[in-house]
Amino acid sequence: MYQLTRVCKPSRARLVHLGIGIRPPLPRHLPSRLLSTNALEPPKPSSSRPQIPTEPLPRSRLLSRILLVAKYTGLAALSSTFGILLLGAGIFIHDAFTYTNKDVHRVPVLPLALHPEQGGPKNLPIVRALVDDVEDDEAKKLLDKPKLVIVGGGWGAISVLQTLSPGDWHVTVVSPETFTTFTPLLPSAAVGTVQVRTLVEPLRKIVARLRGHFVDAKAVDLVMSERLLELETLTSTGNPKNVYLPYDKLIIACGSTSSTHGIQGLKHCFQLKTISDAQAIRRRILDNFETASLPITTPEERKRLLSFVVCGGGPTGVETAAEIYDFCQEDIVNYYPKICREEVSIHVIQSREHILNTYSEAISKYAEEKFRRDSVDLVTSARVSAVHPDHVVYTVRAPDGTITTHEIPTNFVLWSTGIAMNPFTRRVSALLPNQVHKKAIEVDAHLRVKGAPLGDVYAIGDCATIETSVVSHLLELVDEADKNKDGKIDFEEFDFMVARIKHRIPMAESQLQKVRTLFDLYDSDADNSLSLNELCKLLEEIGNNITALPATAQVASQQGKYLGKKLNQLAKKREVLEANGIHDLDEAVSKTFRYTHLGSLAYIGNAAVFDLGNLSFMGGLAAMYAWRSIYWSEQVSARTRFLLMMDWIIRGVWGRDLSRL
């Protein structure tokens, strides 16, 4: 018979344990449409829920980044293109208004400018009118203004021109060179760190602001009684022809030459004062390296060719030696045979115990240590006795006083020691009997040439030196201070005299700080008064202790600015002062010149030093960029600033130009 077996329904827990999902029972009240098969399917996960990343996701991120970079690259390219188009449009508009025909027909010229009259002590043509004096209305307005003639185109002259107010003077600049030169960077131009065109600015462009005139000539003589300046010009055939140029006020700012000190053979030396000097030095340096690279050059001759001697341890000599070292270290070693760099020797001969002796002691020691690390030969306490075509002879004084003679074979010698008068300043000094200075024209504290008619002739810059002799004013000072006319100066009168000395010679202030101590020191008979002999000794000692201003660009620039401001005041107040019978116009409109030392700086080879008086700063690249920043800001025009920046960039990226032009 059949056996009945009971089939048990598995429990829910058992099904879960076996991995079989169980749907919850549906409520009976749900509509029938929800009881379909689809309604019984498990719900699909929502897209808003977080999901585990799959393989294609990193590729999408890379693609998005590529698209982002492409977006910004496209925007940059688009903006650059727009900028270039805008710049091109600006240049086009500029050219459209620049390159136009200007009417220059029937330009008026004064007959006296074409046919000058003869006159003066030498019966030469007197140029009382220039060919562009009446070419337009603005020029005609200046025709009746006082004639201001400036001899030279250096730092002093440029500072005067930049300070003068337009319309006050009929300005004429006389110079044998048609440009001004930024002289502090001449050592850089001598090795190609910067180009010579970067350091020059045409004088005609500078004087154009004043509607002034430029005469390409050399001043040779002066007739003060008739206010005539004699000039030497060149005709179309190259022959010299002299003329007279009248003036109402004359400013001598023609600089100086290097002092020879009586040394034989200086014709074999280079100087570094002009653009021509820098170009000649650069040609000689490149010639030496090219000859030294030839296989036929003997080792002894190669060493002589690559030996560079600098006579003088001042800023110019030190910077030139540093530039030559940089040139060898950064360019010669890369583009010339390595043996040329190995055989290079640089020598600096200094007569004092230290180089840069006018700077602080810390700066001198830092520069000397820098040169020793760079293997630059420093020869101190030495004097050059002769310069020959193939060697330099010098002597060295030992601490015990013995003198030894040495020689350096060389094919390059730079002479940079001291200054001397140029021919024109020597002629002016010879015309005046009270000019006793041997290196420059003596001027008073108002920068007026001593001995010249009062207020007619000024001298500034390297060609001038402010008087330091106090004893020469003895009689005038006694006459002013001796109130009771007893022939002696008591302390009260001496105190008044000190005030007058400070007014006449401002540089004497540092020597007149302790008035009572000075008075008692020279009152040898203790009678509380100074006799003329005692006073003479005191004033002579004060004058000997006064230090003359250095022949630097900073001094010339400050003197030029001072004189320009004074001339502006003279132009405004001349008529009123003359109507009131005042003869010393300079004294009436301006105080005496006072020099403010702003500091000294020098380049010593990828490093620089700064002497700021009580503060000294020296270092490597940071100091060098500070040095560059100062010289960049001191440029004459925006054009030279742009060119200087480009030269430094080109030197840094591609090196110096090794072409021999």
C-alpha cells in the first residue's frame, strides 16, 4: 500500500542560510497592476547613490585635465595674438603720423648767420646769430634772451640742461662729440657686456627740450673782456677754422684728462674716458685672444698677449680688471681654446697700500679678498716707472724702505691714475693770475671762476675745484670782523669771523666745530685776542685740513643741478635786482653750493660694494643687482634704459658679442 510522506516547508531562516532571497509578502489591498511580474523584480540601484569607480574613470580624468590645459593655452595664445595685433596697430598708427611730409620750404634765416661779421682780438668771424634762430615762432621768442653757452657734454652739462626751465635762456652747447656718455659703464662696454650705443644719448635731443642749439666744435680760447669764446671747427675739406661765439654767461664743463705723472711711454697705454677708448680696448683684447689662439704663437708670446695690466686701483681700474676677469671666465673659456683661459693673468698696480682707498677699510679688504680668490694679481705700494711696447716696469717699496724693480710682460696696459687739465682749461687758468691750482680751475662756493668778471663764467665737474684756501681771504675777513679796528680779533669778533668763513667756504665747517678750542690753541700770548700772525697760522691750518671734492660723476651732477636752479632764479629776478642796484646777483638769489655725499659703489666681478658713509654694504649677486638698479635708474633717457636692460638680458642668455668690429 502506499505510504504517505509529509513534505515540510523550509523555514525562512533556512532559506536565508542557503543564500536564497525571499520577497516579503505583498499586501492584499494593492492594485492588481502592481502584482505584475515587473513589480516583483528587485529595485535597481539609483544613479544618485555612490558607486565603486570602474576602469575607464582615470582616463576621463586625464582627458578633462588635457582639455583644461588646452583651454588655458588657447586663451593665452589668443591674448598674445591680440596683444601683438594691438601693438602692431599702435606702431602702424605711429608710423602713419610720423612718416609724413613736412613743409620746409622758405625757412627764414638771419643774414648775419650766413655772413657773420669779423671782430675780436684775432679778427675772426663772430657768430652772433645761428642758422636756426628764427626758423619758427618759438625760436624767435628766444632770440632776445640772454645767451647761455655751455662747453662740454658730460655729467655737469647734462644736469644743467635737465634742470633749466624752457624759455628763459638762449642756450648753446659746444662739444667736439655729438653725444653724452654714461661713463660709469665704460668698463662694461670695453669687454662687450653692454654695447657702446647703449651708453650714449645725442646732445641735440637733450637740448631740444630748451629749444637750444648745438655746435660741433672745440673750445680753444676765451676773451673775457668782450665775452667771446673762441672755437675751432672743421670745414667740409677737413681744415680747421676758428670763430668767436658770444655769451652772456659761460659754463665750463669740459671734463679732464688722465694725469701722466711724468711717466715715460704712456703712448703705449690705453685710457678709459670716452667711447672711443672703450672701443679701442675691446679691439685690443679680442686681437690678443685671436693671436694667442694661433698654432704658430709661442708659449712665451701667448703669456705676454694674455697678460693684462691695470695701472691704478681706483674704481675705474678695479671695475675694468673685474670685467676682464668675467669676460675670460664666462666667454673665453667657452669659445676659445682652453689654454687661452689658463694662460690669462690680470695685474692691478696701485701706489697706495690698498685698492679702492677712498672707500671704507672694510670695502677695500673685501675687494682685495675677492680678487685674491679670482687669482687677480694685486701689486700695492708700487709705482710704474716706465711703459714699453712689450712690458711694464714698476718699483715696490718694502716696509724697511728698500726699493726693488720688477717687470711684467704684457700687450695691454690701462692707465687710470688721477686727472689733469685739458688744453682749454689750462688756457683759461693761464689767463687768470690768481689761478694757482695745477689740476683744475679754482671756483668759489657759487661755482664762479676766480678772477673772471663776477657772475660771467662758471666751471663745474672734473675741470673745476672749489677753493679750500681760507688764508687768501684774510684781509677781507679781518676787515669785516674787526669792529673796533684795533688790528686784533677778540673771541666775539672771531666768532663772527667763523660764521663768515662758513658762508664763504662751506667745506670748512667740519674744521670749525670747536671755536673756543681753536681760539685758545692759537692765542699763543694768552691775551684773549688773535694778532694777524696768529690768525694767519690758524686760517692756513684750517685750509690745509679741508679735503677737496673728488672728481666724480656724483659731484658734477649735483653742481649742474645747483647751477641750473640758480640760473632759473636769475632769469626770473634779474630785472628787479639790477633795478635795485644789486651787483652780486648770485649771492642775492641762491645760497652757496653744498655737496651731499650719497655714497660710492663699485663692481668687482659678479659682486659689488657700496660705501654709504657710515654704512657699508658688500656682497654677491644681490649687491650686483642693486648696483645695476642704481645705474639703470641714472640713465639719461628711457631709450638708454631699455637698451641697457636688453644688453644685460642678451649677455645673460647668449653671452657677450665676440665680434671684432
